[in-house]
Amino acid sequence: MFPDFEHAISRLGTDAEKYELRQRLFGSESVLPMWVADQDLPTPDFILDALKRRLEHPILGYNVMPDSLYQSIMDWQAQYGYDVKASEILFTHNVANGFFMAVSAFSEPGDAVLVQPPIYPPFLHAPENNGRRLVEAPLVLQDNRYQIDFEAFETAITENDVKLFLFCNPQNPSGRVWRREELQRLADICLKHGVTVVSDEIHADMTFPPLQHTPMASLSEEVAHNTVTLSSPGKTFNLGGLQSGYAIIANRVLKAAYLKVCRANSIHDLNLFGKEAMQAAYSEAGKAYRDTLLAHLQHNIDRLEQTLADCLPAVRVMRPEASFLVWLDFSELFGTKFQSQEDLKRWLTETAQLGLNDGESFGEVGKGFMRINIAVPTETMDEALKRFKDAAGVLNH
């Protein structure tokens, strides 16, 4: 039986980051938080049942990673045409932890690390926090859709002697699903110039049909040996609090370098409940649940598009091709309704009473944008859309 996607569940009293940080981030406890990328939808019963079964045993001691867990990851990735071997899988506390480790493993202090803003903020922080040089090859916005300027991408590599490329596939915050030919061009450029690719694929499972996710490392054996894939069931099945992810590294030299950094920082294996949840998620039940989830997310996106088209037609909704994060472009309202990004944020938090992610946190090219998380029950979506409509009435008055 799948969870109830209609009715809101209170997360108060559960130390939920999304709610507990409202006062600090938005200055008000009355803000409806639709920022951080965890869901307000319940984790599916078949995962909760797996955790409950484990809790029936009274000892919660140290554990190993069973063969069945490796097999579940291999089977899950096989649906994307990605042939993974058990020996290639390493576990991480989460995907962000994985690419922080990768920056240390595959580059030296002072080396250049390339990213494509607008991008998930830890991509911007990981190089600089590890003493590397951050190099940007921004995505190009064309007809409300991001494209890659491959010439600028290659120029950024050659002019800065880039060693490592942090890639997001599908893209966060836009939800762009990269096509095979785009991935191949990126991979070819990186191979040509000796740039290691770290591909964050945590949102891959939520690719909306008829599109299909293509793992970067699935392109060829040569590409696989130049790529580190990072993933987790955390986004799809709302397991963020269990801090569970994994890396797939086919190249033995890269794997050894990654392991060395992990061991230096005492990063190893999953916690007891992360292990149980991952194996339960990566199953036939997980595939069926995902299909139901995607239908609900599509419905919420449809409603958001229609509401904003009706009450704030100048706001462009970049419809995601994957996941539950929607990139909203308010830039046409700058100079008339808003004079700055701060004005936009103030209107959202004080008038609309909505807590969204600031577009500028995804890089300078995010100015004029905000990111909203629509992985919420219908009741919560109803309230969010009402707040947008009411605030639009004030703005347009």
C-alpha cells in the first residue's frame, strides 16, 4: 500500500531541518517551507516495514554490507543500461559527502575544479573548502531551457588546466535531463584533456517519462573508467535523514585514491538503518512506488504552472524533466515590481509567506530565480498556491 499523498503530515517536534530553521532563514515561523530538497511526503510503508523488522532484534551493533545490498544496487542501475560490478561500489554518508571526498581524492591543493552554474550550492563550496580553484562554465539559458556551450566548456578546461569536473545529471536546480549525445560530447572533451568526471545522479530515479536517464558512466568502458558516479535512494524515497549514499568507480586507480581519502576521514559503509532502507528501496516495490510518486509530482507541477500563469504570468516556470525541484524565473519583474534579489525574497517571505531557495545561492547566474520544492501533499500544495495568488494580488494592486 502506497502512502497518502493527499493529506499534510505535521513534522513539528521531529527536529525536521526544513521546519526548525524557518525563523533563522526566513525570519518567521509562519513561512511555509518549500526549500531544502527533502519531501513532505511519507516514506513508503515497505521501507518503514523493513526498518521495523530490524528493530525487532534487540541488538543494534556494528554491521557489514551484505552481498544482497550490492546486488540491489547493481540491479537498480541495470534498469538504466548501466552494468555495475560489486567491486566498483563504495559507500558514502551522502552524495554531497561523496563529492567533497572526490575533490580531495582527484585533485591537489590549488588545482582547478570545473562546475556549471546555476548549480547545487555544495558544488560551489567543495572546491574552495578544500583549497582548490573554482572554475565556472555557466549553462546557457535559451527559450526557458538550459543548454551547454561546449566551446566555452572546453575553453574553461584548457585555459585553467582543469583537473576535475563536478557534473549534475539530472541537473539541479533546473531538472534538466541530459541527452546521450550531450553526455558523450562532455565525456569526449574531458577524456581529451585528462579531466576526471564526478557525476551526481541522485535525482535520476525521478526522470519523467517518456525521457530516460542515461548514466554518464554507461556510455562506454572508456568513459566509465574516467567517471565516478554518486547516487542514493535518499531523494526518491525521502530517506535524507538516514545519510546513505554510494559511489561507483570502475577505475582501480581512482578507486584507490578515493578509498585513501575516505579512510583518512573515517568514512566507511552505511549505518544499520541506511543499509536496510536502501535495500528495501531498490526493489520491485520501489519501482512501482516511484511511478506513483512521479504522477503526483507531475500533477503538482501542472498546478504550479497554471496558477502562476494565471496570477503572475511574467514568472517563467522551468518545467523540470526530472525530480521535484522547480526553477522559477522572476527576472522579468525586476525593474518594475522588484528592484533587487532582496526585494524578491522579502516579497516571498513576508507577503507570500513562502520559504524558497534563493537563486543566487546557485551562483551569480541565479539572480532573479528562486527554487521551489513541490514534493508535498495536495493539501500543502493547495496552501502554497493560495499564498502565491494572494501575494500576487498585493503585488499587482
